[in-house]
Amino acid sequence: MFRNSSIIALIALAFAAGCDDKATSTSNNNTNNGVDAGGDASADADSRDPVEQILPSTNARVKFKGGQRWASQLARGLDLERSELCKEFGEYDCAADVHFIALGGVEPYNLRINEPLPNAPLTAPIAADRIALSACGLRAERDAANPADASLFKEIAAAPADEALRAMGNRLYQQLLSRDAQNDELDELVAFWADVEDAGADAASEWATFSCYAVATSTEMLFY
Amino acid sequence: MTFRYFLGLVPLATMFLASAVSAKPAAQTAFCETYPDVPACTPGFVQCTTCHSVAPARNAFGAQLEEQLAPGAARPLSDQAFLDALPGALRAVEGLDADADTYTNLQEFVAGSDPSDATESPASDNACSTVDYRPSGLDVCAFDPVYVYKKVMLDFCGEAPSYAQMKAFEQNPTVDALHSTLDTCVKSEFWLAKDGVLWNMANAKIRPVQAIKSGENEGPIPLADYEDDYNYFVYVTSGDRDARDLLTGDYFVAREDGETTVYTPWQRSPIQDYQARGYGQAQAVARPSRAGMITHRWFLMSNTMFTGIPRTTAAQAYRAYLGFDISKLEGLSDVPGEPKDYDNKGVDRPECAVCHATLDPLTYPFSRYEGIGGGGELGQNYVPFSYNPGRMDRFVGVDGASVADTPQAGVLFGQPVANLKEWASVGANSEPFAQALVGDFWKVLLGEPPRASELQQFENVWRRFMEEHEYRVEPMLHDLMLTEAYGVP
């Protein structure tokens, strides 16, 4: 079971991850923010102006990726086979079958649902949580079991240094959001360690799982 | 027999759309004589919903207009009195603000927004023009190729670009590179395969029902195979093909699934198709009478079914391919002297004629195409789902003698047409066809219909689709990709 402190920190983290209202940093103006493409952290400070003016989008238009696209991206980012993602009863694919309609799918032949539901049902975020959490848990478990061959959490340890946390955090952003993390986003992930470290032997696993979950369920990951 | 009674209720149901104090369809064109250049008048007439919520109930603008319309004169106004008073009434209320959103009714009409809907308003001044600022990483004031690259990959290829792909694109963030990406993605399985994007765009046009599907994965009552329709839609809206074939093509398309889905057009007579695929799937309309998807077996089976004058069929064609939903009072354009009520359904009653003066002449060209059956006695010879010039005679016993007088000629957009082939040609070459098809893609790619502030961009795209691209979808998609609506974050 996950502790309350982890959940609270997680919620804060989820809002922080990929939700920077200054920019989503997918453009050619994107800066490296002190982390190289290989995922190594740098001590260089972010030079952004703290009083930078925010100009709202004139279009203000985002679309949900839909369960299938999001799940495929999640699997690729976590270096998992698509078929390894969440299955209800170990058999029915969560994104492609069980929660398909809730996550924006259509089924015209029998259900007569010709277009995605105009509004996401209550179960949509629950389904997304479930898929993300199981995928992140699987990645964390595999990387912990075989650090030498880890794909995401290479530096995972009982007491990882801040630099290790930043490297793993940046790799998460690169693999899931296809961009480098910004310094304040990495700061959040480093700070998150303090919330889980008293979990003892489970701390590393919790940090990896929930850091991943926060990025995987961020606005930037779910919408475009 | 059950179907006959059921379908006989359709015109009756439409009676309840309007009361004896009905809307004035003539107002739709009269409005455009006063404001010919507003976007809503692009088809030559405005929608009933300009003044009505559901006719005869008026919306906020309609209520303001009614107060200025021959005040003091006895109601109901005659059509002529109504038309005489309308221009003055429109001018009288154009400076008012029906929905209290601070924009006058006229400003809203000019901008293409709804003066009765406070959630729609003319575009406010673009903040970008007054603020010299570009946030790092995302240009919200101009077309952003990197932002568009990610969207194109997701919309057309079905996958987000990887970190490496993003970095590579950022080295060369050009519009040419976007065009190249789009060219690649419109060949992807995500876009083209069964249950892909194009396939699913046809759902509302085809309205499949697995229980009555024939062919592969047939249902318990196999009547027709809608996969012919899906294959055809994907084929016509992809590659270098003329999308007007949706209504005018005289061929069919086979699909071969695999790592790369292959669509291949084919041409067979009904007999040849019967021999090749059997009765369950054979297309029964001979080549000279084919009119794209609206004469496909599934379309005739699922819409015409057993009816003599197949209004449901015409209404679905009008809705699916020309963008007008008559059940929502869209696309009404009275034909003088109509409806004649050849089948004695009572559609000439004033409250029914509001819609049927448009719908019935729209329907007559469909009347020679067989559905499942209907009319007459068992044993009478006819081929289901085929073209049959003498079809109406069979319905005399059901709908009365005058049903045999139902003409094959009809009227679409005020233009007389001799038969369904002409109907389809007029429809396919019309602005509403281009608007409807481009609008379908707009909704898929932007998640919603064009906003009021985007109507000019939308019009640019569909006009170029007609005039520059000769109705080919893929070049149109390149235009759409470059719009501000799609490309500005």
C-alpha cells in the first residue's frame, strides 16, 4: 500500500509535471536546461526570468490523445511491449478493450458509438490512472531487478544522490514527453524523494513508480 | 409489414416539429437579400436556427426581430406581408445585442458568430498584435512548425514523435519538412487501415449494424455488407483521388488487410458480382445508375428498407454528404408547389410542409432504387437494392394510386434534377459538399467545428479544395495543416 504522504506529494507532482504554464518546451526554442540528451544532470542553473510575462494562447485548444495513442506512447516511452500494459483479469486490454470507449474510442458496429464521447466520462481518469500506474510499476520493478540493463531508472538505489534523481527524471521526460525536463520540474522530482524516503526498502520503487506516473498522467502527456 | 407501419410514422413524427404557427422558410433567402455577404449566407440561405430554437419557437435574436416585424399587424402575417416587413425589421435590430455579449447582432452576423449565443462572439483582437512577447519554447502568436510537427505525427501517424525525432526536426523546423511528414503519415496504417482515422470518419455516414452485416463476420440476419462502403470511403478520400466520387463514382473498392492495407477498385456488373461474391454481398445497381455511396447496397438497405418514397434515404444523403440535417431544420429551401404528398402521408399539412417542401423533391430521385422490398404482394418480381424505373407501381396498394405518379425528377438546392445521377452530380459539385467534407476533417483534426473567428480560414480551405485541388483530400489536408487554427498553439 502507498502511504498518504506519497499520494499527496504525487498529486502535487502530477500538477507540476508537464504543466508548466510558461511553455511546454516542444519547440525549436527549447533549451537544454542543463541536462544533456543522455540524461545526465547538470548543475547549471535555469536562466529563465522569474517575472516572465505569460501570454495566453489565443487558440487555447487541446485534444485528448485517446486511449490507444496514449497507451502506445506510454509503452514505447517505458520500453514495454504494448501487450504488457494493463489487462483486466490479466486478459482484457485496458486501453483497447475494457476502457476503450471511456478513453475516447468508438464502436459503431454494435454499440452505435460513431464518434468519441463528447465529454470524458467519470471513469476516464480512473482508467488512465490504472494503466499508467501499472505500466510505471512494471518498469520500476524491472529496472530495480536488473539495474545493469535498466532502460529508465538506471541510477535507482536505496539512497540515490540528487544528481541520480535528476538524471532519471530527465530520462522520464525525454522518453515520455520527447523533451528535456526543465530545472523546476527536476527540482520537483528531487523533492519528491524526501516524501518517500522513509518508506525504507520500498522508497526507491515508490519514487520511480510515482515519478513515472506523474509524468505519464500529466496534461502534456494526455493531451496535445 | 411491420416496417411499413413504422416508416409510415416518419412523416407523422415530423409534424410535431412545427405547430400551426410555423416558421417562414421564405425568410431564409430573404434574409440573405438583406445581408448577402455574411458567412451564414454562403449557401444562399440561412438556417432556420438563425431566428428559431426549434421552429416556431424563437431564439433571442428571433424574439427581437419579431417585435420589429410589422408591429400592430394581425398575426399570422401572410408570406408577402412577412417578406415586405423583414428587411426593415432586420435593420431595426441589427444594432441590438440579442445575447448580451457586447457585440451587436450585425457584428455577429458579419463575423459568422451566432447573435443568440453568448458563448459565440466575433474574434477579439489578437493579443499577439499588442504584446511583443514570445514565451520560450512555444510561440503562441505565430505558426509554430515544431508544435505542428508533433500534432501531425499524432493526428496522422498516430504516434508522438520520439525525443530523437523531435531533436532532428528542431534542427530543420521548416514548412517543407512538415509537408514531408504529412505526406508520410497519410500513408500510415493509423490513417488508412480498417478502423483507422479515415475509416472511422465514415461511421456516421454509413451507420453500420453488425447484426445485419453480410460477408466476413456476418450477423444473424445478413442483409448487406457495409465494408464495401468503408473501403470506398477510405479509397476516395486518400491518395490522389477526386472526393466527388463519394457521390458520383460508379465502381467499388476491395480491401486487403496486412502490414500495409491495400485498397483496389473493381468493376463488375450485378450478375458478375453475384457470381463472384454470392447474393449476400452482391451490389445490385448496374453501372449506368450508380451514384457513389448513395446507391451502395448498404445505404439502400439500411435507409430505404421497405418504403415507397424513401424520405429517410434522402435525408441521410443530405445530412451525411451535404451537411444539412433536416431534422434540425437545416438546409430548408422550399420548392414551389411541394410537397405533393404522392403517398398520402399528410405531408402537405402546413406544419409538415415546413420541411417536406424541401425534403420531398429531394427524395423523388431516390424512389427508383429498391431497398429490401415493400409494396405489392409477395411474388412480384423485383431485385432488392437495384435500380428499377417502374418501382413506384408496386406501392399503389400500400400508399394509394397517386404514388405511381411520383416523379423520378426532383430538386436539389433549387436546381431541377432528372434523376439520382444528376442529383449526385449537383450535390458533389456544390459548395455544401466541399464544406461538409472539409468540415469533417476539420472536426477530426481540431476536435470541434470551426469557431466563429476561424470561418474565414475554413472558407479558404474548402474553396481551395474545390477550385485549386479539384476535390482531392490530401492536398486539402496540407492547406488545413498550415492554417492558424491548426498551427498556432
